[in-house]
Amino acid sequence: MDSKSFDFGSEIKCEEVTYTFPPQHQARQPGLEYLMIPRPVYDNPHYIGTGKMKNQVAIISGGDSGIGRAVAVAFAKEGADLVLAYFDEHEDARVTKQAVEQLGQRCLLLPGDLRNREHCKYVITCTLETFGRVDVLVNNLAVQFVQNHFVDISDEQWHITFDTNIHPFFYMTKAALPHMHAGSSIINTTSINAYIGRKDLIDYTTTKGAIVSFTRALANNVVDQGIRVNAVAPGPIWTPLIPATFTPDMVKTFGGNVPMKRAGQPYELAPVYVLLASGDGSYITGQTIHINGGGFVAS
């Protein structure tokens, strides 16, 4: 890998500048973190929690790996117990659960298909039975399919993308909201692509735009309940979705077209989710925060 790195003073080394990744591809989505080379960096050991989420319970969809794992670890450092809803990436989920428990917090794993509204209800029911409350909901899952020409997007692909990328946000929020309270927070993961209009990810980009609008409208709808709703729009972040959806040549130069000339690591997003989930974000609602290395030009 053509890169420069710095050592945080532990076993974890974070890439300061990454120009290339080893070409690689995984055969299926959503992708497996333990197969990635190099593994994404999900924890900054210099991040010391201060109890900002003490005694809170947070549900994170897609919490097994990538951004979800980094957010779970940061929340645990701040004192939250975690519920990780994920598809079937059991080995990745066990690693995340172990990381949370090593920080002294409880972690419930709930595999299953969040495209199914009944399963979303089940996640909330299990959360209440185990922990008795829901304070934070992070909607964080997606698929994407590269198509260079719009006419090549099949009806099936279009429906799969919407069924995965936006419908679970509605199902999970609808199931969780009656159990949330003043001070609770909902955080939706959208994408820089909603703003740049990436031409080879039209259906993905469309769903990410829907998430931005969903966030703003829902925030206005529940503001009188004291519940805040915000979104995070990542740029190119090194997560399992990348080798699972891009060609090896695309992976090799992933993230190189942003002003910072590198892909981001999941740990670099986690503090923003903490901000939006905790009292530090008490005057923030209906907003989308961009974490993207300066943005990039669609190509």
C-alpha cells in the first residue's frame, strides 16, 4: 500500500494518507470486514469517553462492521449499552460485541433482515425486553450496484436498493419512536452521493437523497416531543461495502479523488455520531453533517 502512517501508541496504526488499497473484491453484499486488506480502523485509542451516554441504550443497524462498529465502540466508551441489528455477518458481529464488552458495556446481537417490518418490530421488542428502554436509534445500512448506464438499472435492482436503503429506516423508526422520550436521538446515515449525484450509482444516490429529506421532515415532526433527528453524510470511507461493490481497480484508488487524497477510516466518523446522540448536540436537529475529506468530484 502506498501510504504514510502514524502510530497511536498502541497496536492500532491509522493511515494518515492512503493513496491506494490492494485490489480486492468480495462476491456478495453487504461484505465482510474480516476479509478486508487492510482491515478498517474502527477505534482511536486516544478517544477517552467522559460518560456522555451513561445508562443509555443505542440500537445500531449495520452495527456489525464498518461505520456501525466504530459508532458502537465510541458509544460504549461513553457508557451506552448496545443493540446491534445486522444481516448475517456473524463473525464480524462477534468482534464488535467483544469490543463493546471489553469496554464494560452490554451488547445484544440481533441478526436478521431489516427489510422485513416484522423483524424491525422484533428488534425493538428484544431491546425493550433486555434493556427496558431505547434512547438512540442509528439507521445505518445500504447496498449499492454500479451501473454506468441508467438504462441498465433493472426494475429488480431498483426495488432491492429502495427496499434496503430507505424502507428499514421507516420501519425501525416507526417501531422505536413510541418508546423514545425527550432527549432521545435518531441518526440516519446518508451519503455524499446525495449531493454530488454520482452518475454510476443512480439508485443508491436517489435513496440517499430520500434519507436527507426523511431526516429533515421527521425532525420537524417530532421536535415538540424533544426528540432530535439528524443525518451523517460520509464521503469515501473504507468499509466492507467497498470491496463488496466495486471492482478491484476501483478499490485500488478508492478515496484518492478527495482534496485530502485518501479514504476515511470508520473511527473518523464516530465522534460525530456521539455528538448527535448525546447532550452535546442538544441544539442540533434536522441537520446533515458531512464527513468527506473535503468532498470530491463525480467521475
